[in-house]
Amino acid sequence: MILYPAIDILDGQAVRLVQGDYDQSTVYRDSPLEAARSWVEAGARFLHLVDLDGAREGEPRHLDQLAAITRELDVPVQWGGGLRSIEAVRDALKAGAERVILGTAAIKDPDFLDSVLGSHRDRVMVSIDTRGGKVATGGWLETTSIDGAEAITRLQQRGVRRFVYTNADRDGMENGPDMDEVRRVAAAVRGSWIFSGGIGTAEHLRQLAEARLVNLGGVITGKALYEHRFTIAEGHAALQAR
């Protein structure tokens, strides 16, 4: 499994939110590029970037940050936030994203999803973000009536094979993963997926590794790394426990 350090960009800075609440943000670096550089120098093999302004406003706001990071650092990046048009997807790929992450539009606009999959299938992931088990959209500001596992099943029927799954209720709380939830998601996914939400210690990573879920390809964490709960190297070691 791969450890994905998270860099969330709000107002041009690298921040972390608590449970997706824009009013509870902590700035960890003034420069997302410097945050990215620190993770890469510590051994990160892949980065997870989210344009929070883009997610809230419905179109990318920080593709210049993506371009700077991919130009300066020799590490692949997956990018999400506000990708709700084919033009936005193309711009993100042109700016250097290895993979793009679709969220709201993948849930609400099947024609858009079909179009993106038709053009860029191997470089597309869909983010399933949940509150109380239900899919959250619009930068986590709206909660639907769709169950997370049900959404995965529907999207797979349309050809999606890669997912990011985030429990927004646990995001930034550092209280560990809900392993029953993790197993339910793993049972629903027919391709591969990445988990996010609540990672606070290397032991939490080890729990996920020891579950031996063959389709779980990685784990995203941000706050725990920024606050030195464990290092990149310790995270890599924990994820090899299986």
C-alpha cells in the first residue's frame, strides 16, 4: 500500500480542516509547494492534492499550484477539487496531474462522468465522501440520501474502477478508521481504492494493513504528518505490515 500525504489548498495555503468545516482550518504551510517538497524529501512516493476553494466554488482555483509542484518535484500527484467540466479535467492533466479525482460531478452528472471516462479512463478516480454513511457533495457542504457503498456500486456499473473513500466525520479527528466501515467498502469495490479519514498514528495504518484487503491500494493522511505523529518512513513501514 502507498502512503499519500495530503495537501489541501485554501486561499493559496496548505491547510487542514476538521470534519470538512471551512471555519475550522489550520494553516500548516504558507506555500503548498514547500509542503509538497517537505513530504518528497522525507520519502513520499505520491502526493494527494485537493483544491478546497475549487471544491466549494465548483471550478479549479489553484491549478497554478499544481503546475508548480509537478514542475519542481519528481513525484506523481493526484488532484481533485472543482473538476466538474471536461475542460477542467483537461486543464488539471495539462498542469501535470497523474490522476484526477472527480467528486460531486461524478455523482450528479452521469453524462459528464461518461465523457471523462471515455477520454481518460486510466487516469480517473472518483471520490466517495460520506457523512453518517451518506454521500456528501459540494465540498462536503451538502449531504445526499445515497449510501456510500450503494454509490460505489452504481459508479462501477458506469465503468469506474478506482475510488477514494473518505469518512468526513472522522477527517482531521485522528481517532482511527472504522474497520467495519472499511471492510464494507472493500467488499463493494471491484477495482481498487484508497482510504482517508481519521488516521492519527502509525498503528492506525498498521490496522489497515493487517486487515489484508487486497483491493485497498493506499491511505491518505495529512494532519498526523503535519503534527509529527509519525514520519513518512514510519508510515511506509506500518503499511507493509501485511
